[in-house]
Amino acid sequence: SYVLTQPPSVSVAPGKTARITCGGNNIGSKSVHWYQQKPGQAPVLVIYYDSDRPSGIPERFSGSNSGNTATLTISRVEAGDEADYYCQVWEGVFGGGTKLTVL
Amino acid sequence: EVQLVQSGAEVKKPGESLKISCKGSGYSFTSYWIGWVRQMPGKGLEWMGIIYPGDSDTRYSPSFQGQVTISADKSISTAYLQWSSLKASDTAMYYCARLPPDSGFIDYWGQGTLVTVSS
């Protein structure tokens, strides 16, 4: 089955840029979606089809996908962005999740 | 407003059966897939399977095939996740979620149902 690999944790200072990667074999040929999950809450879609943002998601959230790596980029990180982030592809596979810590 | 409202928390013993529900409202229930996602305590998201209420087309993740049953009653806009014999390892939060047709992504999530299996 298809495997998505994410770093367990990423740390970033407020106001800086966070990049969370999602690795998979030739993932650039697939559509990648990203979810944010805060403690005690259901996940929320933040990026779909590699780089599209749902309404209500700040422009600070962006995505890219090429080769064997998809990337979620969060610019001008805020304390409220601290959460777990998961990538997902159509085959019903989630990455293991990345905990974003805002220092 | 699109809403997915799940049934309440459950505490069960090993070997018991269980059926939890997810009621959709604010959209055409038969025109979107409903998926179920497991999250074990302190762990990540796991895709269990999806159902298209319009025709009951159901697809299971290999890890969950034969372990659970996904169904839907379109007359009451409700999807279900069912176990015939629970195990302690089924203890988890279970989310239902909506997937737009031909999309592959989840645009709305239920609030989650916590299932605790303990003797």
C-alpha cells in the first residue's frame, strides 16, 4: 500500500515560515490534501488539490507538490497555528502527522 | 449550513456489538461520499472506508475490511459504522466526514464519537 512520510515534529518561531513535508513515491503525480487538527478538535481542511485553499483559510497557508515531496508552507506563523498537520492522498492514505510547535 | 452530527460516546465490553451514527444535514446527502476515520489515543488519522449513500457503493481500507461494516440509510440522511464483536484495541475516536464526488478530500468532519472498550 502507498505510504506517506511526515516528520514527527517541526518547530518555528512566531512570524517565521514553517514548512511541513510529506514524502511519497512519485507523490507529484497525485493530488495531496492537508488537514490541521488542534487538541480535542476534529481536523480541518487547510489545503486541497496540492495548493487550493478552502474559504476561510488564511492566505498564509499554501501548498506545493513535485517529485517525491509535497510541502505545506505556513508563512508568518502565529501561536494559533500550533497543531498537528496531516497530509492525505486519494488512495485513502494519511501521513503519520506532524506536530507544529510555535516557540 | 453543512453539518455532520455523530452519536454520543460509548463504553462497551469486549465482545459486544456496536453501531454508531452520523447524520448529515444542509446538503444533498445522496450526492457526497461519507467516510469514517479512526484516531486511536495519541495517534494519527486512519482511513477506514467510504460509502456513497446514493447507491450504497462501499469501499474499505484493507486494514479494516472484515473488521467493521459501513452502511447508510438515505431516507434519514444517516451513515453508520458497526462492529459485531468489539476488542479493546477498538478504543478510539471515530470521525465521520464528507467527501465531494470525484475529489478524494474531506471538506467537512463530524465532531467525533469516542468509543471505549474495556472489561
